[in-house]
Amino acid sequence: MQTYQVCATFPNYERFGLCSQFQRAAVSIAANIAEGYRRTSLQEKLRFLNISQGSLEECRYYILLAHDLNYINEETYNILNVSIEESSRLLNSYYRGLKERNIL
């Protein structure tokens, strides 16, 4: 996972700060999608996808902060940002698709 590779380059004093938060948010994205997938009601599914979207936005902030603190360079920032944008598009499409089709 990109998050873990990037965090390995952060200063040691960020291990229990920014790294921990960033990694938890990144893991939360997929974990909430998986948990929502097995829910039986549409509202529950959408709630977990919404939580995933929130975690994705957290990650967006963490890469911006890491860049501002010079923990990552411009190239790494751009690579991560593209990954976040792509994930966001896919997650939003999945959310809209479920909502529009009322698929359980």
C-alpha cells in the first residue's frame, strides 16, 4: 500500500502522529467499503460508503500536510493525489450507482 511506503520516509517522530493517522485513514477506506458491502439495507451500505469517502478526504489532507512539511516531494505528492482522485471518482460512482438503482 502506497501509504505505508510513503510513511516509512517520514521522520521517526511522526511515527505515532501523522503516520499513524494517515495509515488508519487509508485502511479505513477499504475496510468500510467491505463492511458496507455485506449490509442488507441500502441506507446501511450508503452510510459505510460515506464513511469511506470521509476517510479518503482525510488522506487528501494528510498528503497536502506532508507536502507542506516537506516530508514528501512534489512528484510523490502528485502520484498520491492522482491515486486519491481516481479512488474518489470510483467511490462516488459506486455510491451514486447504488443510490440510483436502489440495489441491495
